[in-house]
Amino acid sequence: MGLFERILAIFKKKDVTVETSRTDASKPTTPGASPTGAMPAERAPVVEGQKSAIPPDEKVPTTAQSDRKEVKPVSDKITAGHVHMSGCTGCEVAIADNYAGLLTLLDKYVDWVYDLTLADVRHIPEMDVALVEGSVCINDHLSVEEIRETREKSKIVVALGACACSGNITRFARGGQQNQPQHESFVAIGDLIDVDVFIPGCAPTPQMIRNVCVAAYLLLKGNDDQKALAGAYLKPLMAVAKCDPAPTGCNHACGCDLIVGVINQGLCMACGACAASCPVRAITMQYGKPNIDRELCIKCGACFNQCPRSWYSFDVTNMYEGIMETIDAAMAP
Amino acid sequence: MVQDNFLGNYTSCVAARSTNRGILAGSQDGGIATGTLAFALEEGIIDGAIVSVMDPSEPWKPMPIVATSPEELYMARGTKYSLSPNLSLIKEATRSYGLDRVGIVGVPCQMQGLRKGQLYPVGLRDVPDKIALAVGIFCMENFPYQSIIQLVEDHGNTKLENVVKLDIGKGKFWIYTERGAVVQLPLKITHKYEQPGCHVCLDYVANLADISTGSVGTPDGWSTVFVRSKKGNDVWAKAMAAGAFETKPIEEVKPGLDLVTKLATEKITKNRKSLEERAKFGVGKGLRNPYI
């Protein structure tokens, strides 16, 4: 049973049914599942092992599923999964906070092949994109094995959220907590493996995750123009994953990055984006410049990465209108 | 759609001024920023707007607020030549104020921050889809608050409390006092007080705004207006139909678009050079270039 059917079942609150055709736009099964209704006919899923044609709008109960293991969408999706290291699951909740948009993503672009909380898969499979949430507890050999395995089995590793990108609040851990008192040392995943894309923030925003997912899809499956656009969009997020936007002194992950990387470099122009992006209100603007309460800072990196003078791409922002329309169109159910 | 290397993309450019006398009374030039936002607020195109008003604690110190009534918008009329971090309220406007359609005024770099924030909302949850109207203001450079004190009180020998209007135009920095005295400073004096971050800015006329406006290019009391995006065109067409502004073709006014192009070219050329100088600032070492 695929994830999509699980979610449908959750919305319906009744026995899971597998629709043999999703082309019947006039009969969306539930409001939440209406994306299926608009699916183009050529993308109608094929049921493996299916012998005879079933009328388009007939529903087949899963109890008759023994000879049909999985509904396999024909559309050219990428495979992705969520790898859970030491994090609070807030990043995964942020994925889900795309609401109906998540269904569109799963319906059209992404096969969700691994996820401890949602997909019934025990071991990390091969996948195109691994979204890793949380930092790695080096006192836990399983975590270390899993992050190594994630790198080996994924084409693209995305550090989803501040713990994976920079350690975030797990940098403050000192051990001594139930039920694993010896767990005291946490490192960003980039300390152990090469990371391709950063999505910073605590939690990362649903819209940022959505944008990166659409861009990743276009990069892997789009035409040449779409690949160029998606590549330009992802370039800064790949650069921060390589610590590329020059010396900031502090791994892109606390308010001091603003001071060292932006103000000390003579780049701040008092827009206030840092203060708006701080999830813990640690930044106030004093005479136009950020004043950072470092006792409050959780080292999420949102302020530095939100700053238009930390990194800025004219290629991308000059096309903001077109990109946002592309994303809206891509996310249309 | 006109595509210009220095003036950005725009669908139309006109000279305009508000037809609302109340707005014109306290506005810097043609009252375009206040007029457009007030119109959008009355029409329900926006639920409120982030604008810059005077901070009551100190004279001529700007402070961003979320204005949700025409009265609050009117408080923001006129240019304040100091730093107002308007983007700092962009998430607040959608959260604490609960606005679904946010308007915002800003200088070019703030428009850049806004669009970066919409495309890469690292910490701006639910903000990207709620920006309904962004009005950009032409900007050559800005001044920290201490610079304004230094210029007005030291160089201009005028008490800041007594100033009723500050302006930059015709190559001078103008200080108007409540008793009618006018002080002018040559811009040669003001340059060293500019905010350093302005010297890497590659935008003069707010290329990323929906509608951008400024005094340069049009006679006193009028403003130059670039209408740029779909949202900008939509609002501007409605405002024109409602008679919110009177306009003249930009070709028929003096000094016209040529001056705007000249100043934009000067600013951007100068700042490109300063970016090159930053790259070899030290010995075998340079300063960061934020543009990738």
C-alpha cells in the first residue's frame, strides 16, 4: 500500500480503497484528495498484475490486493525519503504543513519511499533525494551507520532544517538525560558526510520545502530550460551547504554570522529581514541594525540565510514573478 | 514590456501625482506611495501595509509600522532620510496582525530582500504568498541616524526638532525648518556619512517592486512612476480608473527619463567599481561579495 492511499484513508476515515483510475475529474473522492481528479489521463496508474480492464470509476477494496502489491504511478516521479536523525520531527511537520500541496507533490512529482513515521519501509533504500532531519548523535552507532548509508544510497542529500544543517539546539546538548544519558555529542550531518543542499531554519518553512521539492524535480526530470532555472534556484542552497559564501566565522548558524559576515564586511543596509526571520525573536533592530540577544539564539541560521546581503542571486530574483508562477502552476492540483 | 539594464523591467512609465489634497499636503513629491497604498487599502487589495513613520522618541528617526487604516498611512507621508527596517515586520504583519494581503513600501535593497524572502523563505513561514503590493522608492543612498544628526545639527547648524522637511534634489541636501529657513548642503559633504552597505547596491529605481516611484525625472510636486509587475499593473489600472492620480506622459515633462537613466547608470557603475575594489581590498585578500 502506497503512501498516497494511506493519506487518502486517513482523510476518508474508512477502509482503504484503491482507485483503478484517477481520470474521473467529476468525482473527487474527498476535498483533500481532489488533486487526483485533475490527473491527466496518460498518467493513470497501472496496477501491477492486473489481468482485465476495470471500469474507470470502480473502486477495488484492498482486501483483494493480494495479486496487486502496489499501485505504481506511471508519471516520471523522483524518489525521495525522510531520514530521521536527532531532531524533533518539526521539520517533517513542516513538510506536512503544505497541506493539500503535499498531496500534489506526492501525486505528481515524488514517490515517498522511506519515512519512519509514514512509510512502511524499515531500511534506507536507494533514492534520488534524501531529506535528512536532525543532527547525528555520535554516541549512537546506529545513527552514524544510517547517515553513512544515507549518503551511499542517495543521489542528493538535503539537510532539512537547522539541526541537520548546523546542529541548531542539539549543539547545546550536554547528555545526562533519560533514557539515554550517554547521548551528549551531536554534529551537523555535514560534519560526517558531503551534503548537497541546505534548507536552514527551525523549523524550515513549508513554502521553502515546497520550492526546493519543485526545483529538485525540475532539475532531475525537467527540460533544458527548467533544468537551468532549477539549477540557478538551488545554486545558493548548494553553496551554503559547501560553506561557500566566504568566511563568516561561524558556520552560518547564529546571530554572530550577521555581525561577522554582513555588518563587519560593510554590507548591511538595514532591511530588517533578519529580525523578521528569527523564530525566537532574538533579533531587534536598533537604529536600523540587528541587535542579537545571544542568550536567546538557537543557532538555526535563519537570519544569515534570509539576509539579502549574505548571498543574493540576481539571476533568480530578477525572475521572481516567473518562478513564483511556475511554482504555483506546478502545485496546482 | 521595456527591459532596461539600469531601470529594470517595466510596462509603463509616467509622471504622476495624487488627486487627494490631504495626501499631497504632507507628501514628499506626488504622493504616489501613500496614494497607491491608500487606494489599495480602500479597495481591499491589501489589508494593511508596512510603512515608515517618525519614531516619537527622537526627531526624524524613522520606525516601521503596520498601518491598517488610511490615517496610519497618512502618518507615513514624506521621505525620512534614515534607516527604517521595514522588512522586520513582514512576518509580524501576517502573524500578529493576521493580514492575508500585505502591502509594503521600501527602498530597492528592501525590495531585493522581499523577493529573496518570497523565493527563499528561510524563516518567513507563510509570508511568500501574502505579499499583495510592494511599492519601491528610488534610492541613491541612505544615512544612519547619527549621520542625520551630524548633517543637520553640525553641518546645517539647525536643531533637528525644528526641521519640517528633508530633501535631496538638484545636487543638494535641503533642510527646511518650521520658521521658513532653508539650509542647503552640497552632496560632497554628505557622501562620507552614507551607510557603507549602500555602496554595493546595484539598483536605483527599485527594479523588483510592483510599482516604483521617486522624484527624479519630474517637476516639483510630481513623481516618476514605473509600473512593473502584473500586480502593479492591476493596482495602477484600477487607481487610474478611479481617478486617484493625474498623469502626464514622461516624454512631456522635464527633466524626463534621461535624468533617471543617467543617475541610475552613475550609481550602478560606481557601485560595480566599489565591488571590484572590495575584491582586492587587502593584500592578496578581499572583502565578501554577496552576489552569486
